[in-house]
Amino acid sequence: MRWPWLFIGLAAVARALHESEAGIIDWHKSFIGVPNIASISTAPSFHAQQGRPPAEALLITSTASNVLAALHASDGSIAWRYIYEPDDNIVYYKRNQSTIVSLSGPGGATLRIFECSTGHLLAETRLHKPAEGLLQDPSDFGTAVAFAEGEGDAYVLTNNHVVRRVDAAGDVQWTWMSPDQTALVAYSCLIATPSALYVVGLAKSFASYTLHITALSPTLGTPLVDAHIPSSIATGPTDLLIFTSPPSVVWLENGAAHRVQLEPSLKEKPGKLSGREYVSVVDVGLESSFVGVLPDGSASVISLTESGANLWTFPESGSSDRYTDSVFVGAKDGQGRPYIARVFWSNEWGKASAHVYAPHLAGGLVSGFTFPFQTLSHGTIVHAAVHVAYVKETDLLPYVVLTTSTGTIELWQGDRMQWTREEGLSRVRMAEMIELPERLSEGGQKDRAKEGFVERVLRHAVDAQHLPQYLAHFFTRFATGSYESAASPVLPSEPDTLTRDPFGFRKIIVAATDLGTLYALDSRTGTVLWKKLLSDGSNEDSLHPEPTALVLPAKLFVLRTAAEGGPEVVLVAQRKMANGPVDTVVFHVEAVRGRDKVGKLKEGAILKGEEVIQGAAIESFLVDAQSRFVLFLDQFRQVYIYPNTEDSRSDLASLLPSLHVPLRTGTPGSAQITGHTLQPALGFDGRALAQPSWTTSLSPGESILSIVKRPQDPIASPGRVLGNRTTLYKLLSPHLFAVTSSSSSSCSIRVLDGVKGSVMYHAVLPTGRGESFPGREGSCDVKAIFVENWLVYIYWDPEGTGLGEAKGQRIVSVEFYEGQGPDDKIGSEGLSSFVPDALRVSMFERAFVFPHRVSAITTTRTTFGVTSKDLIVANEADQIQSFPRVLLNPRRTHGKPTAEQQEEMLVPYDPLVPDDPRRIVSHRYRIANVHGIVTSPALLESTSLVFAYGLDLFGSRVAPSKTFDVLSESFNKAQLVLTVAGLAVAIIVAKPAVGRKRLRERWYRP
Amino acid sequence: MTHTTLNYASIENPKSRHLPPPPGFSIASVTKSYEALKERRAWDFAVGPAKQLPMQAFMLYMSGGGVQIFSIGIVFMLLFSPFKNIAGINAAFAQFAPGTAPSPSRAQTFTTLPLQKLAYIACNIATLALGLWKCRSMGLLPTGSGDWLAFEPRGVAPEMSLL
């Protein structure tokens, strides 16, 4: 073998997840995303096969995470989901009995046909180039799908002027384009009848829109008639509804509903539908019914007939403070009969209520029920879908699926909740893993710090009664060898207590979403421990928190750890009011139970935010001094702190002269990083003020993509010892951080000193070209991570310059060292940045070909930093994969390593980083669209916990250098115990015999 | 019951000790050659460790450069035996003390046979040196900066940057 030592080197790192560990040490949760309820063409709807039991129904929806999915109505599990590319957003979906047709991309560029029950993609057709798509607002405007009767073909309207007939295989039968694209007619709806296909649009005239209808031949696509209907629609497509039986168009004109029936010659005259005035009309997705909202807020159901319309009004639906505005939704049962439901929250009852109207039953039956919807934890109801499964003479018992403002999907049948899905977890923006407190013995729940000597002795005396139990437990445990091993699942001794396990594998993951919620998950299983609504300032004490402002999380800090007396987290959020102003609020939570520290420790209520700045904060930092506090800078760079206590104020005052803050400055497109020092009492109200001290010289047109800071983890060794026992001292200056930036022609990465602004490293990278990222020309896809003295970045190299070079992902590994070589020491960890020596730095740098595009990157973290740090990435194949540091060592040798290099375990350089399937941490799971990975140390030095979030959530643990600090699973404990016991028995038996023999030898010595 | 006691005291002073020497036997000449013999033996003993050095070097060579049980055993022997020898130097040389020594206790002091003892120490140091050389070649001597890395002081930077 040519390179035998290569395999020796790799033997240590080749460690795969054992089959027995899969699913035990890891978990994953699949999500579909928060349903896209902006339009009825993307919102959830039920799909039930005729004659099948209702539990087999599917809930089909497209979501804000760009997923088309079907959920089982029986238990809420995912039947199937199809994840669209980020630049291919779903704008429209429509289903018939067996298939779903979806349009995605700008103007509906791509058509896909799915099988309803399995989600199999039957056909995919590009209708026009995405670049030719017209961007619409709302995005589904100008796109529509209608099914041709019986043949499985569909008519598709895209880009508001092109109509195609597409067969079940996705092939286009004919295409009709509006002859005058420049004209002001924008088509938005299709009505398919056997005799004609009506394309309904609006033509812009002076103050309003006019209805314009074109009738096409269904078989040939030739235009039959083109007609302007005399009308005046003020607001646009929201006031336009279409119906198929009878085929007609309804619109709102000056508060009155008008209707025109459609027949191939388009000769029918429009007429007023009824004498009532409507504020708005609501499309509920039915063939002949819609809801009209009257000026007093009450809702009428209007059912079209051949000649006119039937009218029925929901009782007690007028505007009132006893209940909220209603959500209206239509449904059809197995026989195709329509139902219209009204779902609202009743302030009077403190419950949600649903009224279902069945026009055909008993001359118009309304079946109503209330159900205990948990509005305090799930927010408000924003959408409902109804499935009428069991129809009795007097009762309807519908399934009601609610979508809430916090992204929860709940299925209620009557007042029983069947299942709930926390789809808000697909919108996690930031997460932290927090160590749990140790389990305290009984009676030790109170504060031990205040305990006196006598109390302590008494407590120990009381505890002593458990000693026999403890001893018995100890000996059985010792004898049977039933220890917890690193590979065993972490099972809590008491399921209801949140305490640390022996190895610290159990942590709390606190995650903030951009839906204004804060979740705590159990890191062993991913189950939700608590969920809290973040108050937007107006609804703290309300029993039905209607969101009036957007609460967007900005930073999440651990203010207190478990060892310091109970973990506490602080979430810094920007509160955006609907009318513009932005405030900075802080939510302070005790992490184990989710108790509010700002409010009055109310459990189960909404988290109350403390407003720190009346305005946006440009940055916030956690300052870890004698006390820990969060420091904020407002737009005028004035300093605010939280918690604003005497301790933190005095800490800040003493730290102020030594604090240096690099900030992003400049306008978007010509950004800079500017270093600031803090001057006391220069700001308004005696606040400290940040004054600029240095600035970078980024070229004009460059914008900053990300700032990569180093985790403040313990560093086990300040140097790297070489084979000849000299040392390369690591550059451990605490002020270094990396900045990635992009301009139109290039991307770059820099390592800067945060105090002085010195550029320690600068590399210019090529931009991604158009062919690799369609529609993202000149984009920079640089992912970087910086730990200790090790900077790694992955970028797309569009084209090699030389012969035989290929495009692909590149990973560059850079290690920074002090001085010019081994044993050249400057003591960077404790060195002032202003000392000239601080710039005496050398680096090793090596580029490799990386097998994957990555969407998130991090390294493992361990308690003491002794264990080698593996790179953990989320790759484009929706997997979480780890790469050993050994392979990314920039000092890998060229050619055969010398004896000294061998001693250092250096592996010869190979341009390709091997794509080792054994190191896929997520094994067979698909972890889709990951955009963040959080790692956190366990109590075991060897092990690091991994949590990945994106559309899906994934948790596992990895041991980069194997679990060297626990006995392996194969260790034979029984053999050891038996050997020791056997030896003990032998000694006991042999001791008297040996004594007698010795005595005899004394007497009878020859 | 009668007790039987053994009179060991009578063994300590045998009567044969006071017998006159045989004819022609001069106690002085015997003592003189005996002293010369003792001195020669003392020198032999002093350079003894040096004589073993080639053999030990050969054993070291044979035991190889790796850190294994054999090489470690030999190296430990080489490192510890000089100290053990030097610690017991006076006792070891007491048997060679000249008969002119005033008292047996004086024989245990360093001033008796000083040259031999110095030679002995030098030879032991040579053994120790061999052991240390072996240690060094096995990489067991903490000579590089890497061996002291964990003890190096690590400072705290005077500035604090918020990132």
C-alpha cells in the first residue's frame, strides 16, 4: 500500500453512527411551514375521496416556507410534502378529485401536477422563463387554474395574459396569448365550461376597473368572443368573484353586488344581484355561494341560482365587542353540497365558536358549537378550513382546522381537539441550548445560599434517612453494571422534573420565531416544553391577544446559567408597529418553566416585554463582567443596559474606558465597519455615547453579508505542538472577528481586530455566476466559521482559470499563529491590540474541494475545548454532515510526511475532502432547508450536542474524538466484577492455608 | 516445669579466638596484602558501573526507540540505579574500608576511600547520562516549549471588544 499511514490517520476519525444509536440519540421533526393564508388559492383545504371515511381525508395547503403538503386529517401527520426552491414560490394550487395542479415562480412560471393521495409528482412543465414572469402583488394575481370536465386536462392562466390547456402529462395542448399585452387588460380568473372557457380580467380605465371577459374555444384555444362588460370596480381583483354553477361573475360596484351570467356569446346583460349594500365580498371557494359583509359587519351568505340569488344572514354577526371579526370558509361534503362556516372568538365566553350553515338541510340549518381554543398560547385564529364528514339531520359535526397567528394548526371536532401541529417551529430564527439545573434533594428547593449552619446540619440529618436506599441502589448498580452509557437514551428518572442527566445530554433549547413566539424544546426528544407569546405591548392583559405589532427577535442571550441559580434567557426583539415606529423590547424568561421575569411571574400568560429603547437598537451585546448584562446601542449610538441595576451600572462605568465596539455603518450598498469607543456621559440624559475611532476601507458598492464572531469557549491549549516539540502559538486575541462582504464583481472575507481595526486576513473570492444560481447573478454564497485561531469558509468557485480546473464548492481552512514560526511567542491572548507585536502574525492556509453546497456551518463545542472540533454543515442534500478537523488541517503535508510530521498525525494533502456517508449525522432523515445549526457542550468532554433548525428540526449529539471518557458499550463489566470477586474469594480461602504452611516451614526447616 | 535456656553468649567469645598463630605466620604481612587487596577490590567496585555501560547501551539499542514496557523498564533501571547506588555509597564501600580505620563507624563516612567513591559517583553519573540520552531519543525529556505549554501564563487583554 502506497500511503499506509494515511489509513492509520483516518482510522482514528472514521467513526460512523451505529445503527443501534439511530433514533435513540437523535430526533427529527418534519414541518410543512405556516399555511399561506393570504389567498384562497394557497390556503389550507380539505381533500376527501368520495365514499371514504372522513379520517382518510387530507388537509392540503401551501405554506409560507414554500412547501405544498398534505396532512392526514386523522392524526395530523404529514402524508406528503413537496419543497419548492426558494426562488420558485408557490403562487397558486388547485385540486380536483385525484390531482393537484400548482403554479410557482414569478407569474406562475412552472406548472406541476401532483397525485393528491401520494404526492407523487406526475408532471412538471416550465411555462415561461422566470425572468419573463411579471411580479404581482398579491403574488397569485394573474394566475389561475381550471379543470376541464372529465378529461384530466387543465386550463392554466399565467402572467395575467397567457392561457394554456395542459394535459395530465404536463404537455401544452394549445396556447392563447392576449393579443394586446400592452393594453390595460389583466386577466385573473378562468371559468371552464364544456362550451367555452371564459378568461375574466379587469381593464384599467380612469378611476376604476372595468370587467373584461374573453371566451375561448376549449378544444382549440381560439377566441370566440371578447367583451367589455359595463362596470366600475373601484378596488381591483379583491372585489371580483367567479362562480361555475351557474357560470357567472360577481363584482362589487358602489357597494352593490353585480352579476353577469356567462354564455358563449357573452350577450348576457349584467344586473344588480340584490338590493343590499355590501362593504366587501369574501370568496369562500364554493361554486355558487359567497359571503357578503354588510355595513353593520354582519355577514350574508349569497347563493346564486339561475335566475337570481338566495340570501341568508348569519345571526348575531354584526360588529360587536362581544366577539371578534369572523373567518368565513366554505366546504363541500361527499355529495358536493355546500356548507359555509363562520369561525370567531367570543370574548363573552372566552372560547372560540364555529357556526356552519347548510343551505340544503331543513331549509337552511345552522349548527353551532363552541370549543376551548387556547388563545393565550396560540394567538388568534387567522384561518379555518372545514370538512363536513358526518351529516345528521340536525347536526353537522364538522372537522374544523384552525390556523393561528402563531403558526399552529389545530383540528377540532366539536369541542374536542384531535391534534395540533406547531408549525411555528419552522420559523425559528435563533436558538440557544441551555443547561438544566441539577436535581436537588427533597427539601432543598429553597435557596441554599441563605441556609445557616444549623439548618444545613439538620438538612443533612434528614437526608441521611435515604442512605440505606442509596447504598442498596449503589451496589445493585455496581453489580449489574446498569450505568448510563453515552449511547443510551437519556431517560429522566422523574419524567415531570426538568433536571440535568448525569452526562448533561439533556438541555433546554430556547428558540425564538419571527411569529412572535418563544419556544422551549427538550433536547432529547424535541418535544415542546413551553410556548410563550411575546407581547406586542398592547395585549399583555387581554384574554384574547390580537397582534397589533410585529415582534421580531434580534438576539438571544443567556443571562444566567443553571450553576448561577437557575437559567435565565433574555430575548432582544424589535417591535414594529403597524404604522411604522420601531421599539426595542426585552423579554426576560426563566428558561426551565418559562416564567416571566419582567412581569409578575405569571405562569401560562403572555410574556411581557420591557421597553428598553424607544426606537431601534442598532446592536446589542452581552457583557460578561462581574455581573452579566446586555448592552444596547440606539440609532444615535447611545448606550442602554438591561437589567438596569446598581451592579450592572457600576460594572459598565468601570468597563467603559476599555470597551471597543465595531459596528456596521454606512448605507446599504456602501457599508463599512467602524470601530467605536464609549465615552461616558456624552449622550442625552447622561448616557454613554459611542464615538468612532477607526473605519474599514471597503470599496464603494460593497455590502456586508455577515459578521462571524468567535464563540467565547474555553481554549484548552494556547499552542499547537509540532513533532519536534516546538510550539506554534495560536493567535488567540479575543478581538478578532471575520466579515464577509459582497460587491457586484467579487466577494471577500476579512479578519479584523475589533479594537484597532487591523486587517489580519483578507481574501477576495469570485461571485457565483448566473448559471449556477439562476436569478442570483453576482451573489455571494460564502459561509464562514471562526473558532479559536481557525477560520473556515466555503464558497462557490464558478470557474477555474487553468486547464483541467473545475467549478465547484471550495473550502478554505486558515489557521492563525503568533510570530513568524515555531516558538515565536507574543502572548496574543493577553496582548493589547495597540502593541506593535500584535501584528506579528503568520498563517497557514489551504483550499480543498468541498463535496456540497452548504446552507449552515458550525463546529462542535465541548466543555473544556480539549476534544478536536469537527466541522458540522447542513448540505444541499438536506443532511447534517460532520467533517473531521484532521482533514481540514491547513498544515497537511505535500507528499509523504516525515517522522516528525507523522508524530503530529498530519495527513498528506488531498485536494478533495472526502464525502464520507458514515459521517452523516442525520443518517436517513431529511432535514430540509436548514439555516442554522447550534452546538453546545454536554457535561462529557467528548460529546457535543447538535441542534439544527430550518423548515425541519433535528437534534443529535456527536463525539468528534469518540466517547473517550465513558466505557464503551462492549466493555465487559460482568467479567471484571467476576474476576475481582474470584480473586477475593481465592485470597480468603488461601490466606489461612498459607499461614499454616509458613508456620510449619518455621518449625521443620531443613 | 523446668525451663531450658540456651547460653548464646558462650558462642560470641569462642576460645579459638585467643589461640596463638601458627609458626611462621606474620600477622603484619597478611594484614598488609589484605589491605592492598581491599583497595584493589574497592577500585574494581568503583568502576563497576562503567564496565556495564557497553552492555547497557547494547540492551538499549536492542529495546528500540518506541515507548514500550521493555524500553521503559530498562530506562527506569538506568535512571534509578545511579541514585540508589549513590545513596548507598558509604554502606557499599564499608566492606573495603582499610583496617587502619579507627572505628567501624568511621568506615561509613565519605572520607574513607574518597577517590574510589568519586570514581564510583562519576561512573554512576555516566549510567544516568546514558539513561537520559535514551529518554531524550525516545522523546521523554521535556525539553521543547511544547512540553511546558500547559504551564505558560495566559493573560487577559487590557481592552474588551464587544462583538
